[in-house]
Amino acid sequence: MSKKILLGLFALMMTVASFGNVAEASDRRVDPKLVRQVLSWVEARMGARAPSLPVVMASRDRFDLVMNMAGVSYADARALYIPGSVILGDDDWSHTDPTKLSLLVHELVHHVQMFNKRKYACNDAKEYEAYIIQNEWLKANGQRPFASQHWIDRMSSCGAY
């Protein structure tokens, strides 16, 4: 891993570590009981476990802070996973909205991926699994897919397109 990537990752982790020390008025921590329920569903689909719960926060301010850091670029992101933390980029996030809850499902897939021994061809290949499981959750809850299979195949192809 390059020195630039390591420094960027360190800066990102330090920013997230400071979340517990500085509370913004708009920060809302998602109920850990809900996170545990959703994580259990994700783990069952993946056949893998995570040894701990991530801290999950709904905060547009935190989301924007991380997204505006040098080296972070996911134009269409609505949530993000940083080891040990999920940031939902919506101050109005609600567990009663199936599409918004599916964003948590997606990021919890990345949390489980971090702890398992699976090998992925590239970082984008991890997204394939996350989007497939997110779509499965939406289908199980009577909703339309978040992303089409064609789009998932294309975006997770490790640059083959």
C-alpha cells in the first residue's frame, strides 16, 4: 500500500475517532439494538460474522466532512463505512423507510467483509456483494431493487468496462 494511501487512511480514521468526542446538534446515533438485528440478517446472508457492532450515526455534517477529505470520492454515495463506523449521510434517516434502511444493510456488508477471509479481485468487487445483499433485503421487504443487476455488474468489474 502506498504511503499516500496509508496517510489518507490514517487521517480518515482519526477523523472518525474524533466523532465520539465532538457531538454536533445534527448527529443521531442509530439504536444499537436495530444495528444488531440488521447485522444478524446480513451475517446470515453472507455466512460470515463480525465480532462487534460498528457505531452507526446519521449525520449529514459528518458525511460531508469525510466525503470532502482528499482522496475520498464516491459521487453517488449516500452512506459510507469506515472501519468500526457507518455514517448515514441523511439527518432525516429513519429505520421505518425501507430504502434508507437498505443503506445500513449495504454498509454492514462492508463491516462483515472487513472481518472475513474472503479475497476480492479489487475494492469494487466488494461492492458487488454489498449491492446484491442490499437488493435482497429490499425484495424481502416488498421494495424495488436499489440498483439494477447490469449496473452492479458494471461498477464492480474491476475496470473491465
